[in-house]
Amino acid sequence: MKTLVDGRLCAEATSFGFRFTCVDCAHFSADDERCANEYPNLIHLRARCEPGAVLEFCKEFELC
């Protein structure tokens, strides 16, 4: 799912401690920075919540 980031999303993400990148996912292997489910993760790995950016959310994300 792709979402265009605006100021409101950034403010709410900060306020609620929104986590969405690979490093916060239960399926992330920190040793090799890969998804344990073998999904390509380059887009998700270094995603940032900045106005004007487009976030692409992973359907396999599980908060650890």
C-alpha cells in the first residue's frame, strides 16, 4: 500500500510512535538486513516519514 505523506501524518506518527520500517518488524533479520520471508525490503528498510514522500507499507509487517 502506498501513502503520500503530509504534515498531518508526520505529526501523528511522531505523537503516536508510529513504527513501520523493517527494523521494527518481527520478520526482519538484523544480521543480513533481510526479510525472513524473503520479501524485497529495500523500499521499506530505510523509509522515512517526511512531507512529500511516498511510503510503501509491507503487507507482512508485524510489530515485534
